[in-house]
Amino acid sequence: MLPFIQKKQHDNRLVVDGALSQTGNARLKVEQDIAFLKDRITTMRTHPNPNTMLIEHYQSMLKSRESVLKWLLDGCDDETSSFSN
């Protein structure tokens, strides 16, 4: 960002000081990713000549994001919510 622009930046970091941010940014970001991936998969499947390899890749990403969301909603414990430095 250019130094003369004084626009307030939102703290969108998922990790703060080695731990998950408590502001809910992680859950929101994962939910947005899931919505995007579901939309892309649906759109790609309706294409006359769908790219099956890319669809499979997006499905793999979707499965991963859904697992992360489940982990976040179940409540992460102290052992898994911090990263070792």
C-alpha cells in the first residue's frame, strides 16, 4: 500500500503471536473458501466440457476446508491451536 494513503487496515491475520486469532477471522475465511469452492465446482460441472482434473482438485480443497471448519466449530484445544516456534 502506498504510504500516502491513510486507509485503516482490518486485521485479517489468522494467526497472531503463534496462536489462532480470537476474532473469528479464521472461521469466516474458511466459510468463504467453502462457498467459493462449492460455487466453482457447480459451475464447472455445468460446462459443456468440464475439466475433471480441476474439479477433483477443487473437491479435494473443499474436503480439506470442511475438515478445518469442523475443527474450528468443535473448538480447538490448546495443543492444536498454537504453532511451535
